Amino acid sequence: MPFSVLLAQDSLWNTYTDISKINLANPISKTVSSAYSNQSSKLPEIYQSLALKPGLQHKGNIPNSFVTKKIILKFNLCNSADSAVSVWFFPGFYFTDIRLYKLQGNGIQKLPSVLPPITDSVGYRQISLPAGDSTTIYAELTFLKTYINSVRPRLIKLNYVKYFIAELRSSSNENDLMTYVFCGLLLMMILYSFSNFMQGANPEFLFYSGYAFFLGGMLLTKAMYGYRCSTTSFFFEAYFDFIMQGLGIMFYMIFMQRFLTTKSKHPFLQKLYNAGISLLSISLLFYTFFHYFTDNYNIENLIENATKVLLLVMIVIFLVYSLRSWKDKLMRYLFWGNLCLFIFSLISQLAVMLTPVFRTFPGIFSSSLFYYEIGLFLELVF
């Protein structure tokens, strides 16, 4: 491709970031050019034909239709110091693969993958420049299959990376504290329910222990692995969070069938919960299939969201049924608990769908997980 055409595609071709002047961590979103490519494409073969555009094409969360593509970032670096300088390149969270290339001669050369000696090392790559040198870098990034992907490339001073991670995680300290407290309450419920089961008084509480275990596990891993770049955090964020949530709700439905003796006293609820268990089983199977065996993230995300919406519809049906059985004191308590769960689960789902709006809220009120935990807590109270 003619050099003049490449310049027309990339208006930032002569903009350089001096890595010797990076004090702590410098964002480079305004000095990169970006383009998307197919998963099967090889950057050394297509880099000259990329339709690079100045800046980032998506400044918030990446649309679902782009999650299974690669994003290519191009940026220029220089080193004005009189000695070699190294920095860490951090493109943002939730990238399963990061490959760096430098422009050399008539092609691009792959840089060695040098990672920092820390737990979250998979999210960082080292870039080094000799004294007085400059180069053009191509970063080939593969997204994790999740709806919270975003691109926020930064260059971090070599010995500052641990402090940088601590600073990122400090933004969620309030949310994590709330989650740990709630997980402690769930642990108490697990021990109480399991002791009841062991004493033989209420065998159905074994299923309630399963419900509390899986929901508590989901929330605990959210707090432990949030703002982390590791294979474990990627596994939970992209796949196992939804699996644990689904399994927990299945245990809750079985518990309700046993606790309310729905087979004889509430046959409608027996059918409703049987339908819910079947729905969740099918959803989790299809979710697993689309996650591991296809690149169709749109369908995978649709399965997750549709399942959550249908579960909310089931709560509404239960609320209507409870109103018709208002004389039953137990059903009244269950009504108020499920009403609180429905309201706050709905707010939580809206927080996921309207992330830019909720980000303007102060502190923990910007977190979708906070509202879900409040709903679960109020349900436990009733």
C-alpha cells in the first residue's frame, strides 16, 4: 500500500509519546489509532490494509458484536533519555491475549512477551527502547467474552505497576466491603441450615444451604477477582459467575418446593418451579455450548439476559399467586421478601444495561452488584 494512503488512514502517524517522561501511569487513548480485525486474521499479513482511525472507536463498553473480534492499536513511542527505558503497556481489563509488534523495515516484528512478576501479570506487557530511539508499536488484543469489555490503554512506569493495581482496586473498596459482610451473613445461613439438616428436623434446608453456597460463592469471587487480570478472574467473569447464579437459584426453587410442600398444597407453584428448574438447566447448557464451542457472543449474552428476565417474570407470577393466598401468614412473608428481591434485581439489571447513567451515581450506588445484594438481604430478612 502506498505510504500516502497509510498516512490518510492514520492521522496520528507523527505523534510520539516519550516513555522517559512517564512519571506514574499515562493514558494514551488520544494518541493511538485503532481498527478491528477477525479472530482468524494474522496481523503481520494484514497490518498494511487495516482501516486505522484516530483514537478509540468505542470509548465505553465494547458492543457485543465486536467482542469476538480483535482490536488493533497503533501508537508511536520515543525515548529522549540518555539510557534505555522500559515501561509496562496495559490496554485495560479482560484481554485473553496481548501481542505487541514493532514496525521494522518493510514489515512488523513480534516483541517478546515480558510480563511483570505479579499475580495479575497476564494483563501487562513490557516495552523497552534504547536511548534516543523511537518506534511504532502495533498491539493485537483479544477480548474476553464478557459484556464489560472496554479499552483504556496506559503506559506505566516500570516500578509502579503494583501501586497502579492497588489504586485501581481501591475504587471498589466500599463495594467489596459490603459484599464481604453479606457473604458472612450467607455463611451463617449455610451453617444454620446445614445444622438443621444434620439434626433431621428440616431436611429441605440442605437445598437452602446449596442456594446460599452458590450465591455466596458468586458474590465472593466478584469481590476477590474484580479488577484482576488472571486466568482465574477471567474464568469467573466470562463464564462461571452465571453458572453459580443459575445453580444457586435452582437449589432455591427445590427448597421452596419442599418448604411449602407445593406438590400437595400449592400445585401451581410446583409446576412453576419445575418450569423454572427446566429453564435454568436448558439455559446453562446452551450458555456453556455457545461460550466454549462458538464465537457467537451475541447469542451467549442473549441467553444470559433472557434467563434473568424470565426469572424476574417468575417472581412476578409468584407475587400474584401470593396475593391470592394472602390469608396464609407464611405466604405473606414470602411475598414481601420476593417483592424486595424483584425491585432490587430489576434495578441491578437496569444498572447493567444503563452503565453510563449509573456511573454518575456516588460510591456504591453506581454498582449493579450492590442493588442485587440488597435484594438478597431483604429476601433473607423476610
